[in-house]
Amino acid sequence: MPILQWNAAHGDAAPISVACESVVHLAPWDNSIDTNIVHIVGQGTIQSFGWGQASTKRVLFEAGIVLKHSEHLQLLGLQDREINEPAIGIYATAGDNYWNEISFTATGAAETIRRLDAIVQRLEDVENRLFELQNSRSESAASSERTKTHAAAI
């Protein structure tokens, strides 16, 4: 018989998906979320992670979610966070409806897209410059041909 009764999930149970709502209960008293990895799906604004058991949760976010900084949801930047790409955060509570953000990391998808867009833009610039050079050479050759024809006629 254990000395202490476990009231929260431990180990790495399979992640669970929950809908994005104003209050997303990450550690409800009824153990309906018996995992430490929660994937919040959909778009919307989250005001709180709700009442529940003392725990630390890894939370996966989809793009289109806004976290509202408040007394009950203390974010590292001390301001609301708009999530524009998939991200992961780690949040802890003592079971008192006060959640603290321990870590937050965007996946980097937006940076990868930004870099790819920059590469595409540079390639388009090179193509345009090559096209300009090709046209100027063609014009130069045509002008030179006209000059030769004019000189031969004189």
C-alpha cells in the first residue's frame, strides 16, 4: 500500500486533444484528463486553464489561439500571446486556478516559411536581372547590326 495516494497523472500517458474554449480545464478533479500532454485544437481565446489538481502540463497549441495574460494565467511575457503557428508550452498550477507559464516555444514553421519566401524572392530577382541582361544584349546586337548596315550603305 502506497504512503501517498496519487491524485495526478504521472509518466507519459498518451496525449489527449481538447477543444479551444475560454476555459480549458487541463487538470480537472474528475481525472478526465489523465495525461500530462494536452493538445488544444481549434481557434479561439483562452482565459484560463481552470481549477484542478496540482500538476505540470505540456500543452500543444494550433495556430489561431490567443492566450489572455491575467491573474489566473500568468504568461512569461506578461502580455497576451497570439499563437500564429504550432507551438508548445509548459504550465504549472498548485491546484488553485492560478497557472504559471514555465516555457513557451513556437515550432519555427513561420521562420522556415519566411526564409523560403526570401529565397524565392531572391531567385525571382536573379531571373529578372538575367532577363534584363538578355534584352540589353539583344538590343545592343541589333543596334550594332544597324550601325554596320548603315556604315556599309554610306
